[in-house]
Amino acid sequence: MRYLIVAVFVVFFLPFVQARDIPSVASNSIRVSYMGSVTYPGFKVGYELPLKHTLVSKEKNSGANTFTKERSLNLNFGMYHHPTFHDNLFLQVEWNLRRQKSKGMFYEFSPGLGVSRTLLASATFKVHDNGDVSKVPFAGNYYALLSVSGSVGYNLSVSGNLPGKIFLKPGLISLLPYSKLLYVRPTVEFGYVWNIK
């Protein structure tokens, strides 16, 4: 019975949904954003490499609903400054899944991974076996970085001549291994994507 329902669904709705890969109208892009961790300021810059661009059209009673699905790879460098804890610098790769409506609104989902280097905010000292004490320069640690985020934005080139997009992107980052605890920190980005040729 379950297979019959699936078959009827596919046969009935397949004529109303058309998807095709089209030559990519998306160009390579530079992403620049303010990125804060809770209330701690930071930034993120990145390069967006488009991989796939698919046009989807669904027939409805009110007319055709057309949108695009885009897949891209984002290569990012970022940091945030926590004045009493640490500075966190990171390199990150994100798999970016974007769905854009015909009028320019878009939504994204971006899982990512990378490497993080923290620099402790306070002076750190080391006590040697002979009793000498020395200051440790650039004290901090390396971590694996996992992230997940979703964003909402608008493609300014749809209704005007500006070659880019604005976006708001809340997310979570996690540093591993972090002591015996799971370190998860909320982040938020507000930024602009410049299309380049």
C-alpha cells in the first residue's frame, strides 16, 4: 500500500515539476561580514566558488513558481575577540546550499569544518624543572572546528544594478577537543557578497 501511494504521488506530481541544470549564471564571489560570537566582535571574509546551478519550475493554479537551487563551496578566514577569554582565528570550508526565489529572496544552509587557533587573552607562564618561570608567547591551542548555520538574504541584482547579495546568518561553532566539555558558541553574521567575474 505504501508503494502504491508513492507511485501515485510521483505520477501525479512529476508533470508539474521541472528541474534542469543550466549554465551557471552565478559567478565567483567575495563574502565579507561582521561576525560576532554572542556579544564579542569579529569578522569573516571568504571566497565563494559556485559548483551547481539548477532552475526549478513548479506549476500551480496561480501560475508557475520558479526558483533556483545553487551549490557552492565557501573558503573562509575569520576571527572574533573575547576580551577576557581568547581571540579565535580560524580557516573554514563550508558547503553552501542556497535556494533563491525569482524575486530575489534566498535561504541558505551551510555546514562547515575547519581549523581554529586560539590566543589566550591573559599572560601565560611556564614553570621549568629548575624552577625558572618564563612567559609563553602566543599561548593558545589548535582545535578542529565544526559549524552549522542558516541564512536569509536578498539578491540585489534582481531588482537593481548592484552586483551582490546581503545576508543575515545565525549559526553555531564547536571547537574539538575542548577539555572534557563540548564547546559550542552561537554566532551571527551580517554581510555582503560581491559577484566577481
